[in-house]
Amino acid sequence: MAARLSRPLVSLDRAAYHYALSRFASSRLNAVETKFVPTPNDLAARLTLELNTARRAQDKTRTLLFGTVISAVKNREIEVDRGLSDDDVVEVIRKQIKTRRESVEQYTKAGRQDLADQEQAEIAVLEPLLPAAIDPAEIRQAVREVVAGGTRDLGKVMGLVMPKFKGKADGKVINQIVREELQAG
């Protein structure tokens, strides 16, 4: 069992902190601060960087937003019991945006435009984190190929098209294109 410090670690000055690290190396204080520079493709690290930037700027709304998104990412990590790829993180961000869009709809129905505007602002902050959207013409071409192959059921067409665009396009957009092509064909 690790020995306890006589005063809380938060109030320690830098020298005392490093002394505590060296003195209690076997305890949980063995965290070494390292400078992590994320690669441009590391979306989870970018979220953390955005959170830290918002904290430094004392922007409470962005801090809360990115804290919530990072929490959702960590919860997803726990669910799948492995580290998440960028595609998985994009999926989590898409779910967060979808939840906020549903909230906007509910707030608008309830006459709470102030809350709807707040959710809209959060969506505007999260959307640039997503990869560039796929051109609908490309999605339409893939749907036409599947339909030309003889598949006429909405669920089956969606099942064949969705894996091609997972994490790259919104499912709602794909569903709309599939419905249009099935009605036209």
C-alpha cells in the first residue's frame, strides 16, 4: 500500500511534485508528463487538443461539448473493449450530431428557440471534425449498380450500400437516395 502525502497533491509546488513522483514510484503517482503531438489523422487526439484549447480559453460551452464527446468516445471504447480507429470516432461524432439534431427538433416543437440555437451551434462546432462528405452522385451510382443487380428491397439495398460508405456519408442521405432510385426504377 502506498504511503499518503500529508497534503493534497494539487497544492504541491513543482519540486514537491517531482519529489513525490520519485518517492512513491510504485504508487499511482507514477504518471510521467509527456508532450504528445498528435498526427493529423488521430481524431481522438484532436478532440483532446480541442478540449484543452477550450479550457485554456475558458470557453465553457466548447469545454462542455468536447468533454461530452470525449466521454462518448471513451464509453464506446469500453463497449467494444479495444482502442478505437478514426472511423469509430467519426461514428461516435456522427451519433453526437444526430442526437443534437433530434434535440433541435424537439426544442423547436416545444418553443424553446434559445436551446435549439445552442444545439445548432454545437452541431456547427462538431461538423468540421467529420471527413469531407461524399458526393451524392457517387452514392447514387453505387445504388444504381446494386439495383441493376436485381435487388429491389430497401433493406437489402441499404445492407449492400452502407458498408461502402460507412463513416463517410450520413445514413439518412443514403436512405433517401435508395428510396428515390427504387421509386424511379
